[in-house]
Amino acid sequence: MKVLLTGGCGYIGSHVAVVLMSAGHEVVIVDDLSNSHRDVVGRIADIAGQLPVFYQGDVGDVALVRDVIRRHQIDSVIHLAGFKSVGESVQLPLKYYQNNVCGTLGLLQAMEAESVPRLVFSSSATIYGDPQYLPVDEAHPQRVINAYGRSKLHIEGMLQDISASRPSLGVVCLRYFNPVGAHGSGLIGEYPRGTPNNLMPYVVQVASGEREVLNVFGGDYPTPDGTGVRDYIHVMDLAEGHLAALNFLSSNSGWHAFNLGTGRGFSVLEMIRAFEKESGHTVPYRITARREGDVACSYADVQAAARGLNWKATRALEDMCSSAWRFQSRLSTGGRSPAD
Ligand code: NAD
Ligand code: UD1
């Protein structure tokens, strides 16, 4: 297939590009580099053995996207471009509605004008809010508590409406749980700008000595060791889930949603221990107050993805930790951050 991959220079997008190209698909990336770096394109090529086509631009730019679709005869879109910082979305909600919702609107207008029949969208488990039961399946009630989550929910709703009005269109919303880790080469991975908000990048920076100590947000949750439990999924498994979604759309139309997770949760302390073992470095930590908006425990029901997409996460926690560490080590020995 000829795939337009929005946000393809980002953390998840770069892994999706590698997986798609390795499976023989043509990949055209549109990314405005607002949270990534151009040299990722070369790193993708180093791994996949060929350069993806790259356009620096905004997905909300209808003329640009229509031109890209026509020029490359795009038949499928994987849409990952967007902002993702929960905390920032609470401070600057309009920034999130503008980029995530309006950006998607522009992309959808371009797709409709050029009659592109398939779309895979990166949604998030955050739309489920505080789990009312576990594991969380796709029918779980939705409740968002921040603008980031609401932007994902709005987009899912827009996609449902469009799909109802255009029955030939196929849409898959992938609801990611907690993507971590990196490609085995250590060439691509996650490099957050500024202080990391998420657990894994923070753990990596403490292990490498960039930060002194990890604050563990809450030690009194009703979980086996008192710390929060999440469904961490290897980013390569997640990327392969996008390939499975594209395959699904080659023979299905309509609107569909699937969780992408492993179906199993690990606590913060289990993550720290696993990371220490794989990296050979200690991760000093202290238990602090709970973080506002956090839930005790969340993990996915993965049966729908197994049945519908014929996809399952296979990589173990050890691989998530060792690959994240390999990427960090290459960054450190390279002497610079690609996000500089
Ligand atoms: P990322 O920031 O690394 O990647 C997003 C990419 O999109 C970046 O390269 C950025 O430059 C680009 N971008 C942003 N706005 C754009 C625009 N208007 N036009 C063109 N490019 C634009 O983030 P990521 O972790 O790779 O996440 C990818 C997607 O997955 C996001 O939509 C995010 O909300 C979603 N998601 C991520 C997680 C996670 O934990 N990383 C969890 C659930 C959902
Ligand atoms: C966060 C977002 C969620 C988003 C997801 C993936 C919030 C409230 N939620 O979820 O919307 O979809 O990232 O990007 O931000 N932890 C620490 N110390 C840290 C960082 C995290 O103890 O420095 C703990 C958290 O309390 C949690 C676990 O580690 O128990 C995972 O946290 P994180 O990586 O931020 O992911 P989520 O909270 O699941």
C-alpha cells in the first residue's frame, strides 16, 4: 500500500515507518517537526534500507496534504501527528484542540477530497478514565478529565460520523496503553523534550545519571506493592499493531476501535527492578504523594485485537527495558540529543 504516515518522525511514528517499510509498503511522512527532528528520517532509512519520502508540514494544511496524496497516489493514511502532553493540555487546552482536532479536520477534508478509503488513527486508553472494571475492554465507559483526552474523544467521534456518512471508508482507532522501549538497533526511540512526564523516560534518565532520583507517585494504592499498575507495551509490538490494522482495512470498511496493550500490568516498583536488571544501573527512588489524575491500575482486554486484527503483543518486559537503555546509551555516546 501507499501510506501517508502523519507524525512519522515522532517516537511511535518512526517505529511504524520501519515496520511498514520492512513489510514492503511505501511510506510518505508528513511531520512539522514540532516535537521531533529531521535526522530521524535518515535513521529510519538506516534500519529499513531505504529512505521514506518526507515532507515537513502541518497535517491541517489541506492543500499540502491533497498535493501529497495526489503526487504519491496515497491509498491509506496512518494518523499519529498531534500533541500528547497531558499536563500542558490542562494549561493550554486551545493549543490541543487547534492542533489535534483542527489538524485532524484538515487531514480528513483532504482525504475526502481525494477519496482516500482507509485511515488508522492513534487514540489512547486515556479516554477510558478511571477503570470501572479490569481488564478494560473497548466497550468500557468513556470519561476524560483533561483536554488531551477530550481531543482524542472528539476525533474518534468525528471519525464515527464520517464513517457513517461514507460507508466505503474504513477507519480503525487504536487505543494505545503505555508504549515503552525502542527499536532493537538503538537508532530510534523516545527522547522527550525537557523533563519527562512519563515513567519510562524518567527512569532511563535517572539510570544514566542525568537526573538524581525518581519520584514514585504514590505508595498507597490498592495494588500488590502500593504503586500504580499499567499495561506497558513494547513500541515495536505497537507498531506491528498498525500493520495489522492496515491489513484489516484491506478487507473491512466502517468504524472500528481496538485496544493495543499486552493484557498484563506491572507496578512502578516492578518496572524499576526490571530496568535496573537490564541496564546494570541502580535507579534511586523515593515514594512521594500521588499525582493528580492518576488511577491505581489499568490494563487492557486484548481479545478484540487478537480476534479482529489477528495481532498480539509478544515482546517481554526485559526487551522493553533493554531496548530503551540501548537507545539512551547510543544517545549519550553520540554526545547529543536528536531533539536539540
Ligand atoms: P511524538 O510527539 O513523539 O510524535 C508526534 C509527531 O507528530 C511529532 O513528530 C510531531 O513533530 C508531529 N506533529 C505534531 N503536530 C503536528 C502537526 N500538526 N502536523 C504535522 N506533524 C505534527 O508522540 P508519540 O509518542 O509518537 O505519539 C504519537 C501519537 O500517539 C500521538 O497522537 C499521541 O497522542 C498518541 N499516543 C501516544 C501515547 C504515548 O504514550 N506515547 C499514548 C497514547 C496515544
Ligand atoms: C499518562 C497519561 C495518559 C497517557 C499516557 C501515555 C497522565 C495523568 N496520564 O498515563 O493520558 O495516555 O501517559 O502517554 O499523565 N510515575 C511515577 N513517577 C514518574 C512518572 C510516572 O511514579 O515520574 C507512575 C505513575 O504514577 C503511573 C505510572 O508511573 O502509575 C505510569 O505513568 P505514565 O508513564 O505517566 O503513564 P500513565 O499515567 O498511565
